[in-house]
Amino acid sequence: MKRLLLLAVGATALVACGGSEQGTPSAAPSSAVPTTTATSLAPLTPAPATVTEGAQPQRTPPEEASDLVPMGPSEAEPLCLDLTWGPVPQAVDSLPLVFADSPWVATDMGDPCASFTWVEALPYGATVSSPTHLLFFHDAEYLGTATLEPYGFTSVAAQSADTITVNYRWPLADDANANPTGGPATIDYQWDGTQVTMIGTLPPEVTG
């Protein structure tokens, strides 16, 4: 009786073991790479530039010398005359004396800064009827006198860039010595670029 029970128990155990070997197998682990969902990246925003307090702004470099436009020569300043110094008193001192004790004195002048201009010279202590010299200058250079001999009652009537107009008068028979009514004889002295040309002829009433 005991043997039958043991056999029955053994058979039952075998059946149980066989059932476990033929049962449903467990799932094998997968070797596939798991799929990941791609996420879109937000665009990168550049960081703002760092400003250093007190920094100097960048300057445009100076132009190269080859890029500079050459400038023409600037106009020279005009040479202005003065009655008391320079070429005027030197020219006046060179005039021959008409009176031994009366040196020539510059008494009047035209535009001192004009390229072509004039200076009046009279003997020291002169009167209205005293002989008068007119001296011409170009760019402050002395050119000479209007006439070789000085004449009384001589005055400048007009002046332009290249012409100086001079009036010559003379006394008539009944005129006061200080108020001549003869004339005037008008003469133009014109600078032609190299010399002064006398345009017109003095009458004998002036030249004597």
C-alpha cells in the first residue's frame, strides 16, 4: 500500500515538471534601439554686445595722402604801401631837389594795397602852386614819376586797377595864384603789365 502511494506521488511530480518545461515561454528582451521623438530646438539669440563705460567710439581712420585732393596755391596777400616807411620814403628821397633847403615829402597816396597805385610828393614847406611829383608803384615796387619834371597844380582825378588819371591845370592872366582856371589837361597813365604808358600830351601851358 505504501509503494502505491509513493508511485502515485512520483508520477504527479513528473507531470508537474513536464508541464513547467512545456509551458508558455517568457518574452525575450528586445535588441532594437528604442525610438526617440525628435524635438525642435529654439533659435539661438546672440547675446547683446558688452558696452564698457567710458570707452571711446571708434573713429574713421584719416584719409590716405593719395586720396586727398590737392589744393591750389592760395592767393598772396596784397603788398600795402605806407607813406612813412619802406619803398615810399626811399623813392621820395631819390628825387632831385628843386629847392636846396626843401627835401621832398610824401603827402598823399592812392589805394595803398592796390597793385598799381600812386604817391604824391611835394617840397617841404610847399604851397598850392609848388611843383608836384607823382610817383608810381606796382606791387610795392617803385616804377618812376609821371613826368620828368615836376609841375604845379597837379592832382589825381581817378584810379582803377591799371589806370591812373591825372589833371594838370595852369593859371590864366587874371587868376589868383592859388586858384588856376586854365585846363585841366587830363592824362591817363596806364600799366600794361611791364611798364607805365602815358596816354595824351601835356600842353605848353603846363610844360612852359
